[in-house]
Amino acid sequence: MRYSDEIIEEVRSRNDIVDVVGQYVHLQKKGANYFGLCPFHNEKSGSFSVSGHKQMYYCFGCGAGGNVITFLMKYDNLTFQEAVKQLADRAGVKLPDEDNSEAAKAMRDKKQILLDINKEAAKYYYYQLRSPNGQKGMEYFRGRKLSDETMQHFGLGFSNVTSDDLVQHLRKLGYKDAQIIEAGLASHDEKFGTHDKFWNRVMFPIQDASQKVIGFGGRVLGDGKPKYLNSPETPIFDKSRNLFGLNYAKNSRAGYMIICEGYMDVIAMHQAGFTMAVASLGTAFTTGQAMILKRYTDEVILSYDSDEAGTKAALRGIGILKEAGVKGKVLNLKPYKDPDEFIKNEGRDAFEERIRNAESTFFFETRILQEQHDMSDPESKTEFHRQLAKKLCEFEEALERENYIEAVAARYNIAVDDLRRLVASYAAKGGMVKPAERPRSGIQQKRSPEDGARKNQRLLLTWLTDEPNIYPKVSRWVKPEDFSDDLYRNVATKLFMGLENGNFSPAAILDNFTDEEEHRQVAEMFNTNLIDIETKEQRRKAFHDIIVGVRQAGYERQKKELKPDDPEFLNKTIQGKKEMERLLKADISPDD
Ligand SMILES: [Zn+2]
């Protein structure tokens, strides 16, 4: 359902961004803005700012930004429409009833259509599993000792051996081949036309935190390849930011979460009552997933297979948890391979016991390190001690480091003073701690002259939103056409228009965009500040420089676009040149 601009504007303006964000992030007032710890990247100092004046948020650390609608979209993984709906409910704004006409359907947000297709597919697979066609799938799940209730709870299904029945079914519901392909459920080639992506597989619907089906995992029956097949990334399915089982695990009150390798592990654990289990989605555990877990818990237990690959995955997972600032532990499942097998053989009480005895990630790492060294060989043993000392250097806090030095000395039978000296010598050599790596915003940032021009444009847009009264002085020299890309020009046009008519609202400008990435970029345009401006003279100079910078770049570009056979060519060139000369000499100040 697409809402009118007026409704969106009303919903947005009746939800103050400071109130809404304040429900999720602890904010403190600093000057005109509020600051807190960014919920979208891991940090210790608050670079996440919320402006009541602009009704926008912006993170100076990772560049996340937008208005109150974007915030909810990103925080709760909602579509634009869902975020509007949630905010309307919050503010008591009545939304128009959903329109089911064909025309309205066509207008619906693309993401919503992909969600609808995935939902219909989940229903279809679910039905197939319970029909005669799905007997083989049913036998598989029963063989894995899943109860009917569990199968229903996870919406498990089956894609049968016919290679285009889902496509046929979805076409009947009115969806186009291109949409079905975009939803990741079909492929197209010359030989077979549009055909199902999944067939002869038991199907695991993947739901996001708010229960919507966003993709599937399918396990083949028999020896087909690949054994597990997952939906590709789509506009609604970002593998690095979702976890299987999170929709249920987020409500578990265990105080910790368990991350395991596969769908079957999660399902077996939930069936046994361990509803805090989640799995990454056919890819390695990512920082994005760790940040999502951090919203619900501060302790994550890694439960990977007890083989070499599992150990490697655990070591990697430990690094990711550290980076995200989440406390980690590692579960030992030996002699069994995975949680599913362990629970089947030893029962839930024994599993619970293993959870209680889960090893801290630090001692898991040192144990693996010890296994790689021969303790009967003095040379190898010394090397092991050196490695321990190096690892101990990673603790930033003196007290914590000291506690670990004592624990390690006791565990590995090393004289505590010797170990302390060794740690001190490594610390002196290599610096105490490794700098924490800052998560990337996902966008590659390249530096070019274009970036310099854009920086000036951002500085000017921010200045205009911070001090709207400078507008007449700016518009005397700069026009929206001077802004370089489409997005910048579009935003400048709207801001200039608003300032011209006296209805200034940067957050409303964002309502023209529904894409998160565009919101981020627009938020950046309104949050680029100059630092080190103290005197009035510095302000005057900066103001002049920025206006010259923006106008100059605009002038250069317009000059290139002029055609020499344009009858006005000479006139325009000369006029532009003259105007630049006047601007360079002009005495313009933001203050009077
Ligand atoms: Zn951030």
C-alpha cells in the first residue's frame, strides 16, 4: 500500500525523532543535539547524533542516517510502508484502508511484492509437504525426529520433483515471471524457460525478526548437489543481517543466545526447549549478525561442529564477537558432532550442563593453541608461553588483564611473575592493544576531485539547514543547478524551494526517497560540519570559500555542457566568467 505524501508528512511530523530514537538508544543532550552509542556499529564513544531541529539522525562513525522512518526501517528491518504504519499507530494517526484494486497492487512497494511472493511460496511448500507429493520430505523430517508441532512451528515444507509447479502456482496468483525470479524462487534459461529454483528438497523458510518470510534454505533429498541451497540475496534478503530462528530466539529470556551451524541444529534445539538458538544463513557468521544479536543479548555461545572446520569457524566467530563487543563462550559437544546429535543421545539436561560449562572464548583459544604445541619439547613449550603472553596483551583494561594473567599462570603451571614479565615485554614491543576495526558502512569510498566538490555542496547544505537565515545570501550566488549529481541537485532544489517559501523541513525532504542508501546520503548532506571555526573572520572566510567552491564546480560543468554552435555560447561563457570574477572579489559574510 502506498500512502499519500500528506499522510506520510503527518505521520512523520507527529513522531518526534528524539522521542522515538530515545526508546531504543540512550541519548544525552549536548549543545543543540542529542548523542548516544550508535546501534548500527560497535563503538565506545557516542558518535550517533539526533537533531530535534532537523528531525534527523546521523552517525559520524559509520555514516548511518535518515529521518524517523528510516531509523525504524533500519533498526527493526521494516519496509517503508511497515515503518509508516508502526509510527501511525504510535501517534494515533488513522491510515486509509488498504486498497486491493489491481491498480493499487501494481503501485505497491517492490519489496512488499517480493515479501508477498515469498509468503505464497512458503504456503505452497507447506501444503506440498503435507500432500501425497511430499511423502519423501515427511519421511526425512520424521527420520530426524521432528514432531508435527515443530514442523508446523517452523513452517517446514517441501518442493517436489516437478520443475516448474511453483512458478505455475505463482503465475496463477497474478505474479510476473520477472518478479518470481527477483524473489529468488525461479531461474530463467533458453532451454527450460522460467523454472523453479528449488525442487526435490525439504524447505526451511527463513523469517526475519518480525516473522516475515524473506527467503528459503532447501536440503536436497538423495545425493543431488548442492546438499543445501539457499535463496540468493534479494532486496528483502540480506544474508549478512539476518539469522535463522531469530524471530523466536529474540523472545527467549535465557539471557544469552546460542549460534549454531545449520537449520536442523536450530530446529532440534528449539524442539528440546533451547529457544535461544539461531544459525547464520549458509554463510559464515558476520559482524552485521553479531550487531543484531547484541540488541537482544550481551552473551553469545558458539556451538559449532566438533570437527576441524567447526573449530576454525568458532575461532573466526570469536573474532567477530570481539569486534562487535559481545561476550562470547564456546560450547564443547564432544564426542558428538553437533547439537542435534548430542541432544538425541544425551538428552536436554546433559545439554544444559554443557551450556553451563561453556568455555570462555579466551580459554577456548588458548586450548587450541596448546594443542598445536608439544608440551614435552622445551622449545615448543616456550613458544606456547610466548603466544599466551601475546594474547594477554589484547586485554585493554589493566585489572582484567591481571586477572587473566593469574588464571593463565594457574591453568598452565607458569610462575605468575615470569608470565607478567613476559606480557610486559610484549606490550612494550608491540603496543598494548590492537586498534579496533571500524565496521564499514558497506559503500566503497573513493577519493576524487568530485568528492571535493561534493564536500563543498554538503557543507553548504548543512550550513543552510543549521542557519536558514543565510539563505538569501547563498541564493544570490548559488542555484540548485550548481549541484553535481542527480541526488544532490534534487535535494538542493527541494531545500531551496522550502527556504524560498518559508516551509523549512529537512526531514520532509527525505520522504521523497524510500531507499535506505539514499536516506543515508541525504542525512550526510545535512550533517557535514566544518571544524575549528572560532572567530567571525574564520566563519566569513569559510562561507566565502564554500560558496565559491560550489559555484565554481557548477560553472565548470555548465561550461562543458554548452555547445559551441549554441548561438548564446559566447554570451553565456562571458557572463559566467564575469560572474565568477565578481564572486571571487565579493565580500559576503554569513553574519551582518
Ligand atoms: Zn554508527
